[in-house]
Amino acid sequence: DMTVCILGSPTTFLPVLLEGGTRCPGAMVLCLSPTWVSRVPSESCPGAWSLLLSQGISFKVGGHSALETFVPPRRANYVTGTFAPWEPEGSWVGELARDLDCPTGGSAPLTHRLEDPLLTRWVLAARANLPVPPTLAFVLGARGDLPTELEVPGLRLVRLQDPQGQDSLVQEEVGTFLGGTAMEPYSQVVVRPAGWRWRGTGTQSTHRKEEGAAVAQAVGARLQGLTEEDSVLLEAMVPTACLPVPPPRSPAPRLPMALRICTLVCRSWGDRPQLCQVACAVGRAESPVRHGAALPQGLDSSLQQWGVVAPSQRQALGTSLREAAEAAMAALLAAEAELSPQQRGGSRAHTDILGVDFLLACVDDALELVALATNSQRCLETCVLAEAMGRAVGEPSGDLPRLLAEAMLHRAQCHLVEGKDILLIGAGGVSKSFVWEAARDYGLRIHLVESDPEHFAAGLVQTFLPYDSREHRRDEEHAERVLELVRSRGLRPHACLSYWDDCVVLAALVCQGLGLRGCSPAAVRVAKQKSRTHQHLQRCRRGRPPPAAFAVPCRRLQSHGDVERAAGAVPFPAVAKLEFGAGGVGVRLVEDAGQCHAHAARLWRDLRDDADHPGIGLGWGNAMLLMEYVPGTEHDVDLVVFDGRLVGAWVSDNGPTRVPAFLETAACLPSCLPADRQAQLVRAALQCCRACGLRDGVFNVELKLGPAGPRLLEINPRMGGFYLRDWIREVYGPDLLLAAVLVALGVPPVLPARPAPRAHLAGVMCLGSEHGAALAGGGGMEALRELQGRGLVRLNRLFEEVAGDGEYEEPLLSVACDGATRAEACVRLLGLCQALGIDSPRYPVEHFLSHFK
């Protein structure tokens, strides 16, 4: 069972608990007392502890909750809670969550770091390149969590061996700081104690910059009680930017005000920071605005109130704020990764929810965001309050509870798959190399059945089982042999699946033999054989519209006599292709029966069995089919389906093919289509999969979209190939590979309920025949690898060497660029292709990309 445990007070986390209870009923459990849980030595991680829940409040659909007793106790897969030691429950929460063997969203030591403004300002300035208030800090010399020198402009660290009798040193440092260039734009300073114990509550004093003696005296007074965990800060009081505002309605004078911007960021899919919510607070300018001192309000209305009238300027500031907040979390996570497990509070402890406060300042007549400090929970409390206030006046629920619940449930699911034994049928080629790295990252134990005894993956898996299954017309026999192999090794896999197109039926048969979850072999056979897919769907006439509406007339071709019979049933122009083909090899537009005869003769002569062209389905034979040509744009729909229910879907667009062949040229993600047309494609893909009996798994469905709606090209009863898994991770976050493993384990994957793209990707395929010289001899490959290392391009190597030749060639490489908009991504990609010689009159990349509008 999946168990997300929240320790401590429910006040802040209640919306997250309610949302999580709706998404995964019973998975969210609130623990209000240390007597409800126990720590036992971990069976999987020596030196760590497992957290077992004997009691807890569980949350279900519709906001229902219940106090339950768990017999046997439930093991936590993810733990977070109120780690702040100044809260009543902070001490027992921190102690229970220490050194756990499951992901832990925070700890007492990490909370201490986040609540120390000096430490976090150094990280934000040095690692995230964010402006921070100019600061002079005094600490004791023994303090070891800071570098000897901060080496950050505007931040100065002074180490004192003894805070007593340091008047001359203090006066000298204060004078240098006040007269320095960093303080030139500011007229006031604040002196205050800082550290995790103070949380911004210590007594502070405000001074004009000219009052050097008074400032030095105030610093000296604060130094009297300095401890190793504290610091005394002398910092510039950064005023909120003053912008022209409409004339006041009242003649009363306006008071100077300050604006504090509170951001909440979570660690989302792929450990990438994601901004969840923004809330603002307004107070008097002469004293800093504290959390909880004023009711929160929205960013957009706050900016309008401050005189930022132009919507485009407010939108640009919102974008800058998102980038700054996410950069702040990325920097803090990177700094955390360098700490020892003891310093973090456990090897699995990480900051998953972070608050970052900003000021809106004016520097050289331009608005600038200045990072003030971070915190572990205060921004969360403020944003939860803002959410509740919005609901009270009829505002729709925001994204905050959903994003946090999804992040917690996702981390719990990642822990759930750790150590699971996965029987994988077929290793595939270099394009599937990511599987082995991902398996290591997720802690999966892969037991691989592979036809090639010399395959490079043999040394990357837990168990390598060489078995030649390339003759797939004998898959029932192969399945029995594989089952014997598995039993002889004493393997007891938790799941069995395949990502390799040739092996999907064999994997379904082995699943059935082991009694594991998966699609039935009959359903996979229907999807695998293209003509059978369409003929089956044409008989499915229930629904609005029925699956038959998406099928295309087609006929199987095994002889030239079949060509004549098919020509009478399928209108021309038509598409002739391999019945079990993959990668677009051998697909051709034919204008009449004569062209179909000629193409079939060539294909049956050149492609007889798997040795002629491995990996394109010739192990099933070289039968063909003739299907009606469907006009329109071509799209891939990648689906995650659990028990017949749609869990996630992503639509990508393909560029125009080089007719008469249908090899892919270009692609983009997200789709250019409006939401309603994408919805048509997703619904058609789901109905076709269900109608074929595909009810559990990750599937790739290729469709065309014309004026009359979607038409099915083919169903691939496995995860999408080429670049699709990589692109979907980059743009949306979730991992299709992890989703496939979870479904095979019988766990419905948690995926974004409202997926929002982080960026736009546009890519082009490279062919050995067209680009081999430019990429190899011209140094293009070295240039691409260098650009990839700098994060400027995405490369997906599809084959180690040129696969096939002439009309049977497969793409060698996918090259993609990203951008904030689709147009920006396309412009970058086109410039790159022109510079490297990928674009040419024979291979017009600009034409391929022109369809993405």
C-alpha cells in the first residue's frame, strides 16, 4: 500500500490531505501523536529506520476522513510534517522523521538551514545569481556551516573569536560597509540578530546610513549574546519600488508602503522546482513586512496597486518571479546534495517544499526582484490562507493543493518501486539505452530476456537471460521456454513488460504464464497486427461515436493476388506497408494497383526475415497491408491507462513526410492544436485501445487529424519510441517508463491532473544518407555533443550506425531545441540545422517546421 504520512499539526497541510485523498483514496494519513507510530530498523537500508503507523487519520474522496487503526501497521512510503522546533510538535516530529529509509520532505537540520537568512542569502547570491540586500554579517569563528569567505558581491562575513572587546574592529567594518559601493543606492540600514532560532522575530533597530557611530553601537550591543548558531546582520533596508500611480481620491497624504512577495516552490517530477503559488503582503515602509502581519493578496492586483499598469509588464514580472523562485530552490537543493546524511537528517531527507520571499526594488530605473530569505513553512501558511480567502468569495480552487499532493504522492510511488524485480522482455537497441540508467535511478532490479547474447545491456542488469526469440510466429513456444528459464533461476518477478516492439506479444504471454498484471495476449495481438486492428475496430459499433468511426479500410497482402483483390476494396491513392512493421520502414504511397505490385515485389524481395533488417517486425513475417490514404496532419498520442481508465495523455505533432515515403522528418511538443482538437485525438486513441482490449499499460497511438476528425493509423501496445519518453519528461515532467512499471505492478500512477508545459520542443530527424557526411566528416556530431553538454540542444541517438539504406532507411538521430514559445524553438532549430548542414534543398528543414503553427 502507498502511504504518505503527515506528522504534526494538520492546519497547514489540510488542503493537501484533502486533495490527496481524492486523487489516491486512503493513501494520505495524518499522524497527530508520537504514540501512533513506531520506528523499526530498516530491512533494506542498514543504519536507517522504517516508520510504521498503527493509527492515523486517513482521507478519502469527497473530503471524508476517518481515524483508523492499522493491523498490521502501515509502512510509510513518504514522510513530511511540521519540522520547526519552535512549534509544539516540532521536537517529536523531527525525532520520528530522522534517518528514515523512505523519502522525507524535510528534517529538523534542513529546517535550521532554511530559516537562517545569512546561510540562504549566500546560497541564493552565489549559486542562483539572485540579488540580495547588501549585508554585513558577524559570526563566531567556530561556525562551520559557512565558507571562510563568502566571496559574493554585497555580502561580507566577519568571523569573531570572541564577541567581547571588538569595538574597533566592529567600527572599522561598519564604516567600510556603510561607505561601500553596495550601499550607495540605499539610505537606511537595519541591525538585527539572525539564525534559525530567531525566524525574523528578534529585536531590530533601523538607522540612517549617516549614523555610523549609532550603527556600530547597535551592532556591538547585539554581539553581546552571540552564539555559534546565530549571527548579527547589518543590512540595507531595500525600499519597494516607487512607481507613478493615479492621483488619490482623498487629499490626505499618502504613507510610504512596502510590498513583500511570498513564493511557494515544490520539488516536482524529475527533481525540478515548480512554482506553486504567489501571495503578497503590504505594510508600512519604515518596518519590514512580516509573515502573518497582514492578510495576503494576489500578485497581479498588488502590481496594479503599485502602478504597474501594462498587462505585458505584469506578465513579464510574473515570469521573472517564477524563474527566480525556481532558481532559488534549485540552488538550495544543489547545496543540500553536498551535505552528509547526518547534516541533512538522513540520507533520504530533502527539502520538497520551500518558501522564498522577495522585494520589488528599483535599480537604475528598472524593476528588480531582490531575494530576502527562505523558510520551511511560513510561505506555505500564507499561501494556504490566500487560497482559503479566495474560495470564500467564489474564486475557483487554485493549483496549490493539487501540485503539493501530486509531488508527495509521486515521491511515495518512486519509493514503492524501489527493489522491485522486473522481468523485461527484449533489450532493444541504443535508442532504449535510457532504460538501464532509469532502472538504476529508480532502484529497479531488471531481469532481462534478450536474443543477442552479446548485447551491451548484459552487464547493466541484475540477471541476463539470453534466449533467441526472433522468430515471433512461435511466441507461444518461446513463452514456455522463457518461463522455464525464469523458474530455473528461482526468479519471482513482481512485474513483466516490454518496451521493444517485436517482443510485446511474447511479454503478454509470459505475463499470463506468471499470473502478473498486463494486457491479454489476444488484445496485444490485435493491436500488433495492423490490418487486424482496423478490421476489429470496424466491427465495434457501440459508442458515440463508435470505435469503427476511427478505423480505415485496409486489406492484408501476402501475394500479388491479394493486391488485385485489395485494389477493388481500398480506394487509391493508398498506403502500402508492412503488416507488423515499425519505424516507418517500407511505408509508401501508391497511386494505383501497378505501383502497389511493384512496391510489394521489391519489399518481398529485399525484406524476407529479421536478418535483413533487425527490429522492424520481420520476425513476424513480411506480410503487407494496403490501407486507404488519410489526409490531414499526423500526431502521436501517448496514453497511460489503468484498468481501462485514462490516467495521462500527451499529444505531439509530426511534420510533413517526404512523399512517397512516410519516414518521420520533424516533430514538436506540446501540440500546436487547440485543446478541443487535442481532446478529439486523445478520446479516439483511448476508445481504439479499449476496443482492442488494451486496458492496462502505456501505449503509443498514431493518428491523422483531418476536417472530419481523427483517423487511426496504428496502435503500438508499448511505450512511445524514438524521443517521446525523453521529450515528455522534459516538457511535462512525468516519466512514461516509471508509469509503465507502476501499471505493471498494479499501482495507478499519479500524473499531473492539469499538465502545463514547462517549455516547447521542436526537433528534426537526421538520416545517414542525407546527413552522414555533415555529422561525421564535417564535425557536426562533435558540435552537437558540445551544445548538448551546455543544455542548448537535445540529442536522441536512435541507432549506433546507419540502419538500412535507400527506401528502407531509418532515422539515425533526433536533434531538438527548446524555447519559451514554439516559434522560438523552431527558429533556434532552423538556425542550428543551417549552420551544421542538416538543412538542404533535398532536406528542407524550414518546410518541415513550417507546419508547426
